[in-house]
Amino acid sequence: MVASLRNIDDYVHLAGNGLMAISVKLLEELSNADYHVRQRLVNNRSSNDTTVSYVNDESGFRLALFNDHMAFDKVSESLRIFLKDGQELKGILRAAIGEEIP
């Protein structure tokens, strides 16, 4: 969902969401904004609720991803699309500059 956010107003409406990616350009624009941003979303998780971090556990991440069939399929699909788009881009660049690109 975050990839569809295009301006700082979209992000401001999600203020309070601690797990969100934001582009450098929009982050810069937000830091220079002249209006107050207040928290709109509240984390209602209990103190016993634990979020798993895989920052230093690649094998644990890979196992969890493998066991989540939908996530595994979506990541695989996304990588195939990314690689196909990369090949298409190389073709466009080859045609534009007339040189061999590996």
C-alpha cells in the first residue's frame, strides 16, 4: 500500500504507523513542511504482543518466508516481474545508444 502514496498529505494521514517506508524526496518535503503533524493512528497492541525481527537472522527469515505461501509466491512473482522489466529496459537502452549492454 505504501508504494501508492504519492504526496506528504497521504503520509500525514497515516501518522503513527511506525513501520512505513517513505521516499527520500517526500521525507525531505515533510521535514520542511510548515504545518503540525499529529499522531492519527494508535498502536493498540498489548505489551505481551511480540513482533519478530529478522534483522540478524537471515535463515529464520527465509524459513518464515518459505512457510508463508502467499508471501513466498508474491515475492517470487515480484522478482520475476523486476527481472523481466530489467531485460526490457536493457533492450530500450541498447536501441537508444546502439551499444552492447551485458
